[in-house]
Amino acid sequence: MFTATVNGQTEMLIGQISDRIVVRENFNEKGAFLNKQIFVANKVIYNDGYYEIEVIAELFDKNKKSIEKYRTIYRCEPDEASMMVMAFPFTNPKSKQTEINTISKNFKKLYDFENMKDIEMEMNFDSGWLKFLGSKSLIKIFDRKLEKEQNKNNIKSKISMKAYAWGIRIKQLNYTVNEVLNENGLLDFQKFTEADGSYFTIKYAEVSK
């Protein structure tokens, strides 16, 4: 799935990051490098009715110097396991455990190439004070188009995201997105561009054994 983020915090699909390294680089509207995040994810495990994944995140500044490193466990129920992990703009990335609940419309499988309909999702977060705030987000993925190139699948789409707390919209993000998946249906690359031309890229690789 996509990676929608603010202030260095990111969200991704469990199945797409399981046992993989994910590198995100952020650039301003002139293409100048701003910062970088590296996420190392363990394999997804099933524990007491939930899917869980441990992620170690390391943050780098504009000089590519490591400035912070932390570990988080994300969990979700089986029906939401194909949806997402990591963190949303208003979540606490250092929380030891974050639970995510998702309601979706027209969602079967985000990367089902036979079903490129628009997708709408509502995500609710249960992590300490987030539960008290009633934090949630509404996400729409639309104008989805699939282009096949040899053994690669290229998906172009648009994403609109609205984040809420106390029932008040606190943030809205809009992206045009380009995603490249390999022959196994796993993401290799993503690029998310905002209206002002600023963007970030995501690169995926297997964890070295």
C-alpha cells in the first residue's frame, strides 16, 4: 500500500514490509534532500488473535547523520492485517505497542490488479492518549491506473488523507503516487508528490540473512 506521512512518521502494509528493509527519503520542491528514515521489520507473527510486527526505525538528518532510533510493535486483528502499520501523523512513534482498526469500502486487496476501483478507508488508532482523543483518519485512493512493463507493474493513483482528533480535522494531505511492484506482487519503489512539488520516495529490499 502507500506510505502517507508527516514529520517523518510513516504507515505501510504489514505484508509489504514483513522481513524487509524500507528506506524513505524526503525532498523539498526543488529536489533538495531533507532527511531520511530507515525501517527494519521482522516477520509478521500471529499472537493471541492478533497479527504483530516489530519494527526498528532509525532517523537521519539532512547531513545523513543518525539522530534517533527506536523500536515499536504494531498489532491488528486478522481482518485488518492486510491494511497497515507503522504510524500516522498524530501517533506516538515511540509507543511500545500501537493497535489499528480499519473499516474500508471497495477493499478486497489493494494490489489486486483485476480490481482497480477507488478505495476508501477509515482508520482508528488505540495507543494511550490517542484512544482518549478519538483519533482517526479518512483515506481515499482514486484515479488508479495500472501499466505493465515486462515483469514490473506500475500503478499510478491519487491519495487524499484527512486526519481527525476530537472530531475536528487537524490535517489534510493530497498526493499523486507512482508505485512499482515486482513479479511477486511486492513493492520495489514508491514516489509521493505533493501539489507544491515536494516529494518523498520509498525503496524496499529484503533483510539480509
